[in-house]
Amino acid sequence: MDNINKLKAVAQIKWICISRNTAIMIGPLLTVAMVWMVKILYSINSGGDLSPILVSLILSLGISLNLCMDGFLMVGTAIAEEKEKHTLRVLMTSSVTGMQYFIGSILFPFVLMNIINIVVLVISGISMSQVSVVAFLLVSAVASLISCVMGMIVGLCAKNQMNANLISYPLMIVFMMIPMFGNLSEKLHHISGFLFTGVLTEMASGFAEGMSYTLKPLDIAVLIGELIISILVFLVLYRRNGYEKD
Amino acid sequence: MEQNVLLDLSHISKRYKTELALKDINITLHKGEILGFLGPSGAGKTTTIKIITGQLRQTSGEAKILDTDTVNIDESIYEKIGVVSDQSGIYEKMTVWQNLSMFAKIWRVPSVRVEEVLHQVELYEHRKKPAGKLSRGQTQRLVLARAVLHKPRILFLDEPTSGLDPSTAVSIHKMLLGLKEEGMSIFLTTHNMEEATKLCDRVALLYQGKIVECGSPKELCLKYNQNKKYHLLLNNQEEVVLEQSPQNIAKISEWMQRDEIQCIHSCEPTLEHVFLQVTGASLGLASM
């Protein structure tokens, strides 16, 4: 009960801090706005009827943008903001454990990312009868979790919000751009298959093209492998310096 | 550990790569006592607090807090102690009330206590204000309110009045003396000797990582009062400072008999003078 109370308090603090930080909250809004605008532009260009390949492109854009911008930036920048404003140490010297801080920090971004993924799916123009919702939610949840853990790594390494953005950019180039442009190049498409963002965008593209999508062993290995690797990297960094280096 | 000893540092040393930051620190803190750790910047005051509160591991020696070796403490220790550092931040986007109520949830403190503490630090009227809009003095009072919200047994204060205006510093001093009255033990680091003299039951003078002197402020000042002097203001508005000698005693006695003295004070050294005498460096220059 005590642990739950502390976890709730940390999650509430994070919710207030993130939801009132315009620089962070622009991410999810931008994702939805971009998907909506690109859909309108594609509709105009294609005479009002979106082909499956265009829906697939819209989905790749929205999902990659959401997983990277909201995960890396939202989680990472929020921790960096706490370091910058000297509230992280206050929280860590108030009997909150590292694990409670970890879960409390990713709870809101995790839920938001999954909601945005569903919103992206709905507004992309895909026929929902083509979507296996359970499979999508499951893969979306794992991908969002990986993204949150990577955001925590960004937060651990960053000294301030600006620094968090800088650290996020290379990650965004790899995990956002490659799946986003995977449809345009065979090589990129191949690499995208080894990224957690690529697994989800590939799944959504499959739905858009009317294929009954099943997770391949490689997809499962990528999701589990990248989740384990990100958690291990986080733990190594955390054990070395904690959330904040002295 | 003696029953009313809440903190016991024994031969604590801390080395950062090649630099020895703390050397053989021995000190105790008793229940209801204010202990001042005095020294210039870089003397090792913050390092000591970090070791005691489990944020840093000592290189050697033993530190016990509330009967537990600091090597074995975990997060639960923070339910019994309060920490205020010169860099303790607040959640600027939250209101004053939210800043305290979040921590009240963490410590399972009823909201009536939040109200009580806000009255105590005179911030109740500002409870709905975003904390980011408070003045520096108000912010420091909020930080202090948060640290005492769960009625800790020991309060660690690292330069609590640094950079504050005199009236805010005075109101914080008043609050600290009130907390002491309630039985709270306070470990205070400062480089302000006047503050230490006013608040502390005992002070430890820290210089280059070593305690060079320890005792009550009065005790220390009297111990180093080797050249006794008297400051006099005469009726003709002349001010004189006389050393204690048979001739000067006779002179003072004569002025007294003729009622020529308006006021007379003995000139004991201040803690600053004691520090200077012990270390050969003043507080301002010691860190340079």
C-alpha cells in the first residue's frame, strides 16, 4: 500500500510536470496534426481515395513519430528538467525508490503513446475491419515500453533539457527515420525490420494493405531483444551513477 | 550508541581520486540539539551531509544515523530525516499547496499537516500561487516547509539562508529555533558565523576537510579570548579600547568613580576571529 502511494505520487508529479511543459506536449499534438494533414494532402493528390500504400505511409509516419518523439523526448526531457530544476534529488531523498521513480516516470508517457497510436490508426483512413486490434495493442505496448526505457536512458545521460534533445536526435534518426522511409528503399526496409519501431510500422502497413498480419519470429526476437538490451543499458548506467551523478 | 545520540561520525574520511576531501571527522549530534558545521566553501560541509544521508559513500570510518550504519541505510531513512541543500528545487509549475501535498502523499502525512506547515512558514495565503512565482525568500521557506512536513527526527540544512535577505534569514532562524524547541535535532552547515553563534548549541569548525575546533560558540570564544580587552564609550563621546593591565584597570576604575563612562563592553573574539586564529585563514579567504 505504501509503495502504491509513493508510485501514485511520483506518477502524479510527472503528469503535472509533463502536461504543463509545452515543449514536451507539442510532441503528441504534432504527431496527430501531421498524420491528419498528410492524410488530407494525400487525399487531395489522389482524388479523395487513399490507396493502401498511402495509408501505409501515413501509418509509418504517425507511429514512428509517436514512438520516438513522445518516448525519447517526453521521458528523457522530463527527467532532464528535474535535474535542471534540482527536484530529482529532492524526490530521491524523500524515500522514493529508484524503481518507484522509474515506473512513475514512464506511466503517463506509456499510456499517452498507446492512445496516440490508436488515434493515428483511426485517423489514418484505414478500414478498422482490416486491423487485428489485440495484436496491434500488444505490439504497440511493447514498442512503447522500449521507447520509454530508451527515454529513461536519455534522461540518465542528459544534464539538462537541451542536452536531452541533443542526445535524442541520433536515436530519432535511427528509430524514426528508417521505418518512416522504409517504403521508399529496399535497404531501409530491410534495416527497419530490426528496429522495434519498424516492427510496429510494418504491422500497421500490413493491415493497411489488407494482409492478415502475424508476428514473425524475427519480430518477436527484435521486440524482446531490444527491450532486454534497453533495460540492461539502463541498469548499467543507473548502477554507475544513479539518476544523477554527484 | 548513547540513547540521545542520533548521529555519530567516527573517523570519517573521503577521498575523491587524489584529493582528500574529509580527514578523520569525529562528531555526534544529540536529540534536540543544533549542531553547526562551519567552514568556507570547499571545506567539506556538503560532502559530510551527503555521507550521513547515504548519498555518498565514505572512503573510511563509520557513520551511524539513528542507530543504523549509513552503509546499510536505504530510502526508508528519508522518512525519519529531512534534507535541505542550497540546491533543493521546487516544482515551479505546481502550486505551493501541490508542492507540499505531493510529498505529504509520499510520507502519508494528513493534509491538515500541510495546512499547519504552510501557516508556520507564513505561506498559507500563497497556497494557490504557482511555486515558480514565489520570491527567493518564500521559495526557501517552502523548501524548509517540505523538509519538516513529516516531522523528521533530524533535519539537515546545507546553507539554508545563503543569499537571503536579512529579514527572511531572521524568520528562518525563528522557525529553526521553534523546531528545536519541539525536540528536532538540526545539523546545519553554514559559513555565516553570526548565524552559527545565534542558533547553534555546538559548532565544529571545518577547514580543508578537518575539524579544527569544536564546542559551544561561547566556549570557543572564551577559550580564544587570550588578550582581554574592553571597549569604552566616554561621556565626551571618545571611544577607547583598553587591554587588561594593572594600569588600564586603574584608569577604568578612576573613570568609573568620576562617572565618565557611558558604556563598557568586554571584547571577546567572535567565531570568525576564532576561525582566523585556529586556521590562519579568514572565512572569505580560506577557500581561495
